[in-house]
Amino acid sequence: MVVAEIKNYTINFGPQHPAAHGVLRLVLELDGEVIVRADPHIGLLHRGTEKLAETRTWLQTLPYMDRLDYTSMIPSEHAYCLAVERLLGVEVPIRAQYIRVMMDEVTRIKNHLLNIGTHALDIGAMTMVLYTFREREDLFDVLEAITGIRMHGAYYRPGGVYRDLPGQMPKYQENRFKNAQTVKELNEPRNGSLLDFLEDFTNRFPVYLSEYHTLLTDNRIWKQRTVGIGVVSPERALQLGFSGAMLRGSGVEWDLRKKQPYEVYDRMDFDIPVGVNGDTYDRYLVRMEEMFQSNRIIKQCIEWLRKNPGPVITDDHKVAPPSREKMKGSMEELIHHFKLFTEGMHVPAGEAYVAIEHPKGEMGVWAVSDGANKPYRIKLHTAGIPHLAATDEMCRGHMLADATAIIGTIDLVLGDVDR
């Protein structure tokens, strides 16, 4: 009797995750339905961000940072500004530091809402994404009110932030979809300043978090799909170069906001959540708790910002432009303005590496200056590459359906992987 030889077969998997829309090709080698090898192919999005920086002024390079991780834009600008400020030796006004910290945490919540909603959607829990996107809309409104645009705000500047927080929020208007009563209810939290609106959101958000927990945390199917899936030990997580929720999910208490504080994080009262088992379920719980902690930080920032008005950008006009009022009334200020926006700032020769706790993990910018008005070299370190590189190890031995759960737990965006 001749027994047929059974061979492994190879398939293209995905794109599955919304942030990997067509730019991640995962090649899976399968033995039946068990993954033998997972080979992530990247390279379909390459935009040469680091090379482009060499042909742009220091300020023109800043909006490219928004395009790296296009689900949490603002913190990438933060790392870049800190690196430039270290080279310049510029002092950032304390109010600007609080605004930066607040906006970083708003973005962290926004990032995790997208991750948890779409991760659940990928696995089959369709309701979840409707809840999380409801809250994301409020945070997008905050971002739009401050920066003028929903996503790529280019709000941070070397030396501070572009402008102070607005004193009012945009309001809904009556139309054929919304009657007067609906508009009145929607505009209720928008009648005050942006800080009033954000404070109202932080008061509401713990209730929303409890709704997410009710929907997912003890859900039998969710636990079956995530518990014991993609387990990474703390030692292996460190060896693989994990950071952020991926590292903390494995039980390693490492958070740059606590261990290497920048801006005013050392003044903030918050905790670092860590996992126990290092599986997909633990990483989900870590992100849920991180949102609660971010909410605490935002509340503290709001309280301080209410009591302490002041400048939000440096008064060194070789780095930041003068106000419009001063620029139109003084020849010296006009020259500063003209020189800054035509030639750009000249950054002293040297190099600096600054890392921040980005929503996805450690985000670092290595900036090299030769004293010119353009960077000599910009090298970016983002969390996505080591996490994606571990896909093979995390998927091996799991079922085909588990690959979706593992890609979701990585919290992947290809923009910061294939730069």
C-alpha cells in the first residue's frame, strides 16, 4: 500500500488588520491548519521619510512625523521636537510641556480605542468597534479644535506648541439629519472651552471603559480566542526588543514616562499596568488599564492648565516666529519671521537621540546636525519593526485563525515599519 506524502502548503494571508491595509503580506506555511512558519513581507509603502528629511528644513520635516504612525500622529512629532530642542538647547515653556503631555495622553487613548475595537472586529466581535469609534470621534473633535485638522495636526514645534488651547469648541448645526433637540443635546458639553469639553469627556470615559469590559473582558469567546495565544515570556520579550504594551503585557514594568521622565511626566500621578502571562489577553488588559491611567493624567493636566496661563512657545525668534501683532509692528520681528520661514532655523552641529513612550512602544529620533538649516541625518526608531519581526515566533504552532488575533495584538501600523 502506497501512502501519499503530505506536504506543507504556503498561502498569502491578509491584509486583515485595518492598519495593514494592503501593505503587509504575511506568507504562512501551513501543516493542515497549523502554522509552521510566518514570514511577514513589508516594502509596499516605502516613502523614504528619513531621506526626505535631508532635503527639507528642520521645520518642514516635522509634518512627515505625523505620517509615520497615522493612527497616533502627535506623539511622533513630540520625539522629533525633543531631539531638535536638545540640539538647540532651547527651554520649553512649562505650559507647553503640560499641553504636550495632555495631547500625548489623548492620543494614547485614541490609539488604544482603535486597537481594541478593530482587534475585536478582526476576531469576530463586531459590536465593539461601534463603541470605541464613538469615543474616538470626541477625541478627533479635540484634535481638530486645537490643530485645525482631524489627523495630521503638525501642532508641536521645536520650542513649544503652535498655539494655545482654544477658548471654544466647534458646535453641531441643525440639518436634515439632526433636529433642534438633538443638536441641543450634542452641543451641551461644547458650550464652554476646549478644556471644559475634555474634562467632560474624562468624567464620562470611565463609564465607557466599564462598557468595554462588560462586552469583552469576561466574554467566553473573546477569552477562547486570546488566552494562551501568542505567549511571549518576559526574558524573550526583552531579547526581541519589545516595548510599550507588548513588553508590559509580558510582565516587564518598563515605561519611559516613569523610568526616563520627559516634559512634566515626573509631576504626574499614574500607574504602570503589567501583565502576568504574556499572552494576547494580557496585552488587551494592559491597554485597557493604560487608557484609564491616561484619563487620570489628562485630568491632572486640565486642572493645572486652568490655573496657569502663560506662553506656549519659546521667545527665541531664531527658533520660533514672533506673534503676528509684533511682526506687523516691528522691522526686526518681520525679518525674524521672513528668515525663519524662508531659510529655516540653523541648528548647532551635533547629534542627539531622544526616545518617548509612544502609544505603540518606544519611539526614538536620532538627529544629526552639521550646523545647516537642514538635518544632516535623521534616523527613526519605531516600535513596529521588532514587534512585526516576532510574528513568526508568536504564530508558530498556532492555528490559522490565531494569526488574526496575533496581528491585532501587535497593534501594527505599517507606516512606521516601512518608512
